[in-house]
Amino acid sequence: MNIALWFARQGQGHPDAAALGQGLDIVARYGEAAETVARMAGAMRNGWGLAPGERVAIVAANTPAYVEALYAIWHAGLVAVPVNAKLHGLEIAYILEHAGCAAAFVSDDLESTVASHAPAGLARIIRIGGPEWRAMRAAEPIAVEPRLDGDLAWLFYTSGTTGRPKGAMLSHGNLAAMSHAYVAEVDAVAPGDPILHAAPMSHGSGLYIMAHIMRGGVNVVPESGGFDPMEIAAVMNHWRNVSMFAAPTMIKRLVASPAAFEPGAIRTITWGGAPMYVEDTRAALDRLGPCLAQIYGQGESPMTITTLPKAEIADASHPLWLERLASAGRAYACIEAAVVDAEGRHLSVGETGEVICRGSPVMSGYWNNEAATAKSLRGGWLHTGDVGAFDERGYLFLKDRANDLIISGGSNIYPREVEEVLLEHPAIREASVIGRADADWGEVVIAYVVGDAPPAELDALCLSRIARFKRPKDYVFVDALPKSNYGKILKTALRALDANRQGGPGVS
């Protein structure tokens, strides 16, 4: 089934309900927005001559028009390729060429960048709000193009922190399964409920557009298009009962800000994309109330591997509360998850290995990359590259990415367990632990920290919480840690920085 039907049905059944918002204003209701989507789809199919299955990119900052472009692509039976708007022009060009995009919708500020790096096959660049955009909205509308569950809907390009990005192929069925899982297990969306998109629509936040349209919710973007805690509070206080997807760094900024949230303003703040340390979660609960939910997923199984729901995060009376806060929750109902060793053997409770999963949200493979597909989907399971262990109750405890594991003197050290301890110190705001090559030990533990604490105090804290061999051998104090556009700490960049400081090659 084409998930564009969800938008069309809302337009039919609830034409006067708010569909899109910006800042404090409703900018489109479902009836007019659904007609606009159908007209834009007609322009692409009948005016441009695009056939079902062809790829159309969106290279744009968050805007209500983003939702219209996305659904027009699907309405026409085409494949959406949302691209991170913060990428370099050459990086954008690679994705457009690799995906074979026939056209691209672009923001005002990105038109020249895309045009100057456009691959030969990109026939059209449509500036959102420009003349061709306006003409599309006046074209003859068409009916929703029939699609099967397995037909491609979204090419989700990974961040590419280690090499070229890969395009995870997500079908209409994958996105529908993800959306049903979200409303069933993370955030019970009701008609009229808003979601605020302060994180990029090209990735995590954008994947929750569909669930809210399915349920007749309102997709809202900040007036600025970005993330400012004071603006976020004002928008939430106005719209009420708002949900938002956020990286942990965004939640920390909300907690540290003077922004005031009125009772009933926040429905759910879902975090993902990086771990939230226990101390940070407790601080967020104290500041924001029982609104926090956690998801663990990847672009390859979009937002859907395990989840720790709001009720469990907020239940401080439970005897295992702190332990569960350190977990990534339990597998979604639609997902089977396990942990395996290097030979692919399933491990028992408490044993650490690579997290694998399979189920209805999992991608079919990588676009035009058979080798990567075979590696990631071997044995019928998605191999995540993440290291973790399940406890006897089915809670997943993530350690690190497989390539972030530190082996010192033959002992495995998972950076996260050291980082959790360092963040208990009140003067440490952020911490990231990496391995540094060492002639005697193979690798030694190095901690990069943001804050101001005597190393002796950090040593004492570590020695009181973890084994001596896990204690950092060096503390490097920095003003900020390198992060991706989505708030993930880039350990690859951190290792390169550390190598430069040492005058040698980094630890991969």
C-alpha cells in the first residue's frame, strides 16, 4: 500500500483539521494540503514525465513545504531521497548521482550549491517557493499511484562517518511498520496532536512525519527552522501536548536553558541517535517531567529496534529503575533481536556481542551496493555493528559500536561504561572515551572531557566505580567534542584529533 493514501484520506475525511504549522501558526489544513500534494504529483508524472520508481531528492531545511514535497513524491509513486541540508556540495552531489535522482526540491539558500554540483542526470532543480514550485501547485491533480508494500519509498543515506554514505532502501511497508510501532509503543498519537520538528526532517525527526499524518496529527516546524530552547518552549506552550524527536545533546540544551514549559505543553520527547547517560536522563526528568521515551534504531531499521517507554523511564519507584535507565529498552513487538559472536552464534543472556535484528521495518538492502547488502544482511538478519548484551528480562544494554571497542592488555573495555562514570562528576558536562595505540598495552584508555575537574578527582571516581584497568590513562580537556549534524559524538574525528596531538596514526 502507498503510504501517501494516509494523507489523501485525511484530506477527504477531515479537510478542516490542521495539517501543517510553522511557529505559532497553522499554515495548511488537510483538505487544501492533500489537494496541493495531488497537484504536485500530477506535475511530476504528467508534466515532467517521471515514471513510478524514479528518484526525487529533497535538499532543504525544515519547513512545512518539506512535508508537501515528500508526500507529493510518494503520491506520484516516486522514491524520496531526503538529503541532509548541512552537507557539503560535493557530498550532496554524490548522493544525488548515486541515487540517480531525476529532480531535486531545494531551499532558497541551497539552490546555488546544488546547481553548482549537480550531476548530469539531475534534470530539474525546483526552488521551494519559486516559480516552478508555484506552477506545480496549479497542475492537474492525479490519484494516488498504487504501490505494493515492498516497493521502494525512501532512500535513507547514512551519515558516512567512515567512508561514502550508503542508501538504505526503505519500502512503503517498512515505513508503515515503523509508524505503527511508534504509535503503539512510543507515543500514542491522537487526531490533532502536534509534533515539533526541531531536528532534521531528512533523518530521525522526518521519519515521524508519517505516524502523525496517519493519525491526523499536525506537523509543526519552528519559525527559525532550527533548534533554540526558548523558541521550542514558546512553540510547545502555544500548541500544547507536543511531541518532539531530539538528540541527547538537544535535550541537554533544553535542561540547561531558562526556558519555561507550561503544564501540558509537552506530550513526549523521544531521544535516539546516541546514548543518553543515566545522569543526563535523571536531570531531564527533574526538569521536563515524565515525558521522556527512548528508541534505538538505525536507518536500516528506521527508529525501530528497541524502545524504553515513558512509563518505565519515569518509574523511579521500581527497584531496577536506575539499571533500566542505562538500557536501550526491549525489542519492539515487530522486531526480533539477538546478540551474536564473531562467528554468528547466538549468545546467552549477559554475554556481549554484536546486536542483530530482523522484522517488518528492516530495509531490503543498500541501493546499488550488493557487497554492503550481503555483509549487513547476512543470514537474514541485519547486523547493526553495535555491541551489546541482553539481560534476563530482555532489556538491551548497548556498549558501543564494534569499532569503538578498546582492547587493552587483552581486556575488552567499552567506552560507554567509563563515560557513564565520568559524567557522575558535577563539573563534567560531556565525556567521550577512545583508545590510543600503546606499545606495551596495545591500546590505553583516553578520556576527552568538557568541563573543569582535577584529574585526580576523576581518577578517584573511576577507581570507586570500575576496574582499575578501565581507568583513563590521560584526560584531555576540550571546549567541545566533535559532533555530527545530528548530535552524535564523532569518535572517528576524536581519534584523528588524538593522533595529531600524539604525532602518529589514529586508532581505527
